[in-house]
Amino acid sequence: SAAREEGRFQPAFQPARSADRNRARVAVAVDTSSSIDDARLGLFAAQVAGIGRRSGAEVHVLAFDTVVTGQSRMQGVAWEQEIRRIGFARGGGTDFGPVIAAASALDPSVIVLLTDLDGPCGPAPKAPVIWAIPQEEAPAPPFGRVLSLAR
């Protein structure tokens, strides 16, 4: 090649200059309302790290109660440290409508809600929804799939 003839080094790998449009994007909403105790919040944080490590997806975390109280795009380097830096404001009630709307604005491949399902759901988004709950059972939400983390 011309670079070789001119004596310039060309690395075998060039980092991308733009986002990978084929990479899945996961919006993970973490319920921080007053019904979520420290043990459940710890379980939810571990799930965020697991989703990121196992999926290789672009992960956006949204903390919420009745409104979105924090949002961060995870860098995927040191998951546990990144999760600790997210501001999980505690207390309040629960309303899934605002967080689902904020998650939908990210154009995700899937929305994962880590919650006890204690609150109004709001309208169904276009993206598939997984309700990951810490208990064995909960009332069925009007849309999405329920996944128990207790099993």
C-alpha cells in the first residue's frame, strides 16, 4: 500500500469514530421508590452489571420513582464502580409512565424495568418491555413480560 511504501505505520485495528449502529441498546430503569429497600436496590444494581457484561449492549440506566431522578450511559469498563456513581435518589411513590417515556426516547432495543411493580404503568411503548421483579409473583402489568429475580 501507499502507507507501507512511505514508511508510515498503519495499525491493523482502527477504533470507530462513530457509534456502532448495529449494537443493541438497552434502557434499564431502576425503581428507587420508598418500597425498594437497600437489599433490593443492591440486587437491582447487580442486575444492571450482569445485563451489561453479558449482553455487550449499549446500556443506559434510568433511576426513577414518580419521575426520572438520574440517567447515565454506562461505559462498560468497571460496571460496579460506574453503578455506584449513579445518583439513586431514594423515596417517593412510583409511576412507570415518565420513565418508560424517557427510556423510549433513547430508541432502545428493549426496556428492562427493575421494580416491585407497585405503581401505575402508563401507556405501552413500542419497544419490548421486561419487568424484572425481586419477588416470586406480582400483579400482571398491562404489557410486557414479567421475569422473577427470586428464582
